[in-house]
Amino acid sequence: MSFDPLGLRVELLSAIASQGYTMPTPIQTQAIPVIFEGCDLLAGAQTGTGKTAAFALPIVQMLGENIPPEKRRRPRALVLVPTRELAAQVSEQMNNYARRLSLRSTMIYGGVNIQAQIERLHRGVDIVVATPGRLLDHAERGTVNLSRIKFLVLDEADRMLDLGFIDDIQKVAEYLPEKRQTLLFSATYSQSIKQLADDLLNKPRHIEVARRSITADAVTQAVYQVEKSRKREMLSFLISRGKWSQVLVFARTRYGADKLTEELLYDGIKAAAIHSNKSQSIRNRTLAEFKRGEFRVLVATDVAARGLDIEHLPHVVNYDLPQVPEDYVHRIGRTGRAGKDGVALSLVSHEEQPLLKAIEKLLKFNIPLKELAEFPQYAVKRSGANKIKPDNGPSKARKREARPAKQAKAPAKQAKAPAKQAKASSKASSLGRNKAAIERPAPKLGRRRSRER
Ligand code: AMP
């Protein structure tokens, strides 16, 4: 089926064509007619299904049919999203359609100076894409007038609730007219989503796409079991051996993301991190560079990665499993988007087994377990090392020193125990350590730098 029967204006069809879309995705085929009918909508659509265009196209078209004459227009469509990154992406798509019909769209999010946003709102806009907290701030200051809103979209509603935005959303809703069309998109349904839908939607139509599996079908998933202390090594190995062009790696903490990035750089793999401790401008710049293919590994925390839309992202790695099982679905939805294949791998340590079980329970299937035959198995023996030191295992300091010390001592060991050395060098080569990695600067320097941060 083409886009033609959906009744979109020629300007929008040409925008779609310029994006390279030839066929509507299932959520677009189902949602666009419902939105044109004027019904409220409760849509179960995972990320990567094309849901942004599914709501943006009909809203822009309907707004464009009736543009108020005044110059300082008040917003008539409001899209609430969980994160700044998603705001940027939705806004970019909205803008792409809106400007073709002489409509103005802006985005509002926290963490940046509010003044520029106030000025933009004051100049007049038709569409606002916003995170709930900052929008509420504007509503309370009276710097945004929401009394003309005709369309309210709650995008990735489950995630907004996970991030604790429920109160802000309810308060924002109090500024909106009763008579409006409300569309709620969510990858997962929980009791709290149903409650939110009951509160904000009026006799909604239900659409569910990709019910078969809650994870993107085009994503091949696998689990590798590996000791926590060897995850970095395994990741470097997978990237180098697989000649991965680009990978998005999820780390649990901001500190973990920075540390992993530093270690990958140390291994000669170009990497950068994004998380909420970095300023928005740095996050935007890093993302733009990653999209341009200027480096291979983007290490991100869940909040920072939410809404990232990177075309042709072939790999996602869960370096740490998420604490919340639903985040697994969101994470792996970064790859395998809009019909393209993707691979999502999880590096799972012994301690993370309960998290893996919780994810598999949510998915209703066991993620295939894979082994890396070439990857040295001595990681498993680390539990043996723990036996030698039964108190609390090797100290942090020892763990930190482990890698460089092995390399530094190797020649001496070679003289004493050739068999042992042969094993060590086969480990090194099978780890894919390239020349640059072996010739890296004196390890102590790097370590010291990492401690200073
Ligand atoms: P979304 O679920 O809105 O985040 O969209 C996921 C990805 O699918 C984005 O990269 C869109 O540009 C892309 N996309 C949306 N609609 C289509 C379509 N009809 N054909 C191909 N790609 C699409």
C-alpha cells in the first residue's frame, strides 16, 4: 500500500517522499485515518515503528487547514515527550512537515536557559513539543498559553511515567481545554498507563501494532555470559572481530559510561559518552558526530538514549542490563528500526541473572544464549580466584592493575614459563588487541587520569 489512500496533502506527500518513505508502516496505516476522524487514540506501538509520522502528519495537515490570521499564534498542538533527545527528534520531524504548510513548531525542554524559549513562544507558534517539567514551568509563569490546544499527544507515555512525570502531566492537563483530541502512544501497558488513559482520553480507539512480540521483530537478540570484570574486554573483542561500524552501548551509570568510554579509547576504539551530566549542547554535538559516523561507539545511559533515532544503527549492546525490564525493550528498539535488521547483544554477569530472568519474563521467551568460542574462557575461572581470596575477592586496586600488569610482566614470564606465555599471547591475539592498543602509553598514566575524574 502506498501513502496515497491516506488522504494526505501533496506538500506532505512530497515531504514523505523526500524522507525516502515509500510505504506507510502499520501504525501509520491504522492511526492516520483514526486521527483524521477526530477520535482519541490509545496506541500500543513500540519505538521504531514510525509512530512519530503517524501522529505528526495528520495533526500538521489539520492545523494547516485553518491557520489563524494573527501573527502571534498560540499553540494548537502539544506533544509531550519524556526526554530532551526525543523532543529534538519529534520536533525535527514536526518541523519538516509543518514548514511546508507555513506552520511553526518549537521545542521546550529543561536544562537550558528559559529566556530563549520564552521569546520563541512569544513570537507565536502552532506546535509545541515539550518535556512535561519545563512546559509546566512555562504554564505557571504564564509564558505559554495552552488554552487553544486542539491536539494533545503523549508520546512514549510509559517512559514518561517511569521518569516520574505523572504529576506534571496531570498539572499540564489542567491548562488545556476540555474539548481537544488526545493521542497516547506507549510501548507497554501497565495499570498506571490505563489510569492515565482513563483520566485524559475520551472514548479512545485502540490500536496495537506488533502485538506478536513486544521487541522489534527485526532485531536479533543474544546473551553472552561473562564475568563483570571482563565485559570491557569482551566488548572490545566483539567490536574489533565483528568489524562493527557503529554500536550504541548502554551503561547503567554515568560514571560507568565515562569509564567504559575511556577504556575503549584506550583500546584504540573511538568512543564517546552521553548522559545527563553532560550539557545539552555537548550531547547534541556528540550525537550529531555519531550520526555522521565520526566515531564507532556511543556509550549512553537510559535517560540520555531515550528517543535516539540513528538511521541504520546495526548494533546495540547492553553492557549492563537495565534495572527496569521495560527499558530493555526501549534500548533494543534503537536498532532494527523501520524494517532494517539489527543485532542487540547483552553482556550478562552472574550477578545480573535475576535481571535477565525479569526481562525474559516480560518478553515471554528466553533470549538465546551464545558463546564466543574465540574469547578466552579464563574469565570463568575468576570465581576460582575468588576462592583464593574468599573475603571479598580481589581488591579494587588489584582489579585495576590486572590488565596492564599482565602485559608488563609477560616477557619475564615467558623466560620462566613458556607454556604459560603461549597461552597469554594467544589470549591477547584472540582479544583482537591491535597494534595501537598494545603500544598504548604507559598504563599507569591512563589509570591515574581515570582516577582523577
Ligand atoms: P519512530 O517510531 O517514529 O521513532 O520512527 C522510527 C524510524 O522509522 C525513523 O527513522 C523514521 O524516519 C522511520 N520511518 C517512519 N516512517 C517510515 C516509513 N513509512 N517508511 C520507512 N521509514 C519510516
